[in-house]
Amino acid sequence: MLRTQPKQTWTEKGYVCEPVSKSTDLKAEIRRLAKEKNAVIMAHYYVSGEIQDLADFVGDSLALAQKAAQTTADIIVMCGVHFMGETSKILCPDKKVLVPDLNATCSLAESCEAGAFEEFVKAHPGHTVISYVNTTAATKAVTDVVVTSGNARQIVESFPKEEKIIFGPDQNLGGYINAVTGRNMLLWNGACHVHEKFSLEKILALKKEHPQAKILVHPECKGPLVKVADKVGSTAALLKYAISDEATEFIVATESGILHEMRKRCPEKIFIPAPPNDSTCACNECNYMKLITLEKLYNCLRYEWPEVEVDKEVAEKAIRPIHRMLEISERLGL
């Protein structure tokens, strides 16, 4: 169930959430508050460009987890979805972790309810459980190792070929890993609402209009899209490819927030957002990521609320697979 913000009171101390004055220089105030409170602002590539530009660090899920584990800040402000805040809190239990809007959840994480996943695991004994980082802390607590789209293949391949593996919750990412590794992992039936909606027909139509464009596809997309891709990879991997490749046009099949950084890093290149199949919109956005706004970030820092809390027992179980991911990633140089 989504948690809603109180309309009047921000904390038990009675701070009143007043509307932000139109005369407030939000960007300047956010940076002032972050410095004053020794807070680090971390942002995922899928939040709006103005939030990314204000952040101290922008990255994908793996990079955000790695950065959270290393920070010396007193407060972590996670501009992303709720599970990212949970991951930071698990890694940094003594720090205050804030998310500007607790309603910024994740459809993929919500597709894998912890109790149901635990029953699934119990029904298939003898399997190593690998869970995508896009899961709740409670789901991570019944997991052996966590992965991101940037390290999933390498971590799966670090296990013996004969290892029996359960992979959840993203069936598209799991199916892709099975295909490229020759594995036969047992997949949980979950998916991201953004990556599920890309239209192969519309992407191929764009390709006809831009025959020199290369198609970049996130592995959370369905198999037919992956097959037409010039590059399949995590958000960070697609960005790196776009920067280094000689092509000057790219059709990008992942959440459109990444185009902000692509255009900043490569202003001479053209990046075309792949459209969804159920809309006339030219791009495909995560409505949860876009809940993070400048006004919410300002109030979040001002009142140090909403704060992410993780049950201690759950956190103690969930930190083991996260640490295992970070250890394997470091060993493999990821």
C-alpha cells in the first residue's frame, strides 16, 4: 500500500508544511540547506533533468548503492523511488535517509510482494535466489544475492553452470540473462510498467525515418525489442555506449530521463526517445520517478522529512545479499 504524506504536519514536532513562496529561489535554497545540514543529494537518471542538475551524484541503481555505502554525509536525500531509499538506509543504518515523496514507489518492486515471493522460494528448494535491486527490503531479505541490470549477467555467471537459480522479479531481464548465458533460471513473473510498454512497431518506424540511428535497449524490455537492439545494457551502459560510439543518432528504449544526461554529454548527437505502445506521447516516462520535484526536494531538506525507515530484523537479513552484490561487483571490477 502506498503511504501518503500528511497535508498539514510534517513531523511529530509540529512543523507546518506551508506552500513554498513563488519568490523562493528553490535551487539556491536546496544547495544552501544541503551544505548546512551536511546532506548529499543523490539522483537516479530517471528523475527530471532539473533534479539531476542539482544533485551531488547522479547514477543508476548500482552506482547509487555504491555511493551510499561510501558517503560521509549525515543525511542522504535519495531522489528516486522508495526501494532506493531503503537500500541506502540498509547500507547506512546510522544515517538519516530521506526520499522527497514516499509515494514514489516502483511497479517492478510492487510486482513481487515479499510473502508471495518467499512462498515461491520455499516451493523450489535447493535454488540460489537472485533478486533484482528493484525490490523492497522485505523481498531482499529472502534473497541470497542482489543484482542490478549493470551487473546481473556477470553475477549470474559467477555461479557454476549447474547452479539452480531463482531470478526475480523481472522476467524480461531474467529471460535476457538466460538467453545470453545459456542458463535456465526459474523466473518470477514480474515486470516494469515503463519498459513493458515500448512499442516494437513504433521503434521500427522510427528506424525507417532515421536509418543511421542505433537502437539502445534496456534489458527490462521485452525480448522482441532486445533482438533489434544495437546495444542492450543498463542505463549507465547505454549512456557510456552513446558517448563512445561513432553514431550521431540514437533511438533510446528506456525511461526518457536518461536523455537529459545523454544530451548534456553529447550535445552534437541526436537522441530520440522510443515511444510507448498505448499513447500518442513521443516518450515513455516513469510516473513514480517524476513525482520528485524541486518543491518536494526543498521541503524534504527543510523539514528532514519524509524519512525512510527499515525494520531492524528485515534490514539485518537484507543487507547480506546487498553486501554480496557489492563484494562480487568489486571483485569483478564492475
